[in-house]
Amino acid sequence: MEKQDEFKPDEIENKVCKKIEKAKVFPMSNELASILVKLMLARESINIPEKEKPFLYSLIEKRIEYCFTYKATSTLILFLVALSERPGTAVMYLWYLQYIAKTRNIKEFTLGIFCEIFPWGFPNEETLHEIWEGQKTGRNPQNLVDCGAAGQSLI
């Protein structure tokens, strides 16, 4: 097993963030657009009891708290749950937000800021799958997005 410090500190930036940044985007589905509108009309903070949080919400919340330098509002986290559907996709978006946080000096992301980052839509599932496959390694952990050492250029 290789040591984590053998990861290049800009691997996530190059294999995930810059790929998301350059990806072709597609308009939201009607269902996702409806969720976005409802969340935009809600307060920026929605209190969800711990035992009622979906798994993906908790995963996103904990990753932000322990792995990244930014904060995110509950409405943004809820939207990321709807947008991502899978943990891997959510974590790639979280790393992309870390990239944006560093390049634009953002300390807290709101749903409004997220919409400014993606004004014309989001990468489709096929593109996100290609990015996901491209970030896999033969090392342990297999996924770069699970290795903080591979994202040090963004911290």
C-alpha cells in the first residue's frame, strides 16, 4: 500500500475540478428545477432533525465540516442531495466547491452562489461518470476524492 503523501497535491484539482469546470452543461429537468425554486423560496437555513436527515445529506454535511475550508447553507446541501443522487457525484461537487472557494475566496456557499457558478445547468450523468472514472487510481484509496493529500493544492 502506498503512502498518502505519494499523491500529487493537485491531482483532484486536475482530474476532477478542472474537468467539471470545462464540462458541457445541460439544463435541469423539470423536477430538479421545481426543487430549486422551492429551496430558493425557502429560508437559507432549514433545520432538519438529525434522525430525519437522508444519508447523502449527512455525508455532504460531514464532508464539508471535516474536509473543506468552506461552509454551506442547508438549502444548498439539500439541493446537492437532489442534484447528485450518489455519494461519488456529491463528493466531486464538494471538491469543485473547494476549488471555487480557493479561486474566488468564498467562505460560505449559498444556493444563490451555487446557481451563479452553474448559471446554464450542470454536467450530465454521462459526463460526471467519465470524470468519476478518470479520478480512480490503482492506489489505496482507489478514489482520489477520498484522499485529502490529492487535493492539497485546493486547501
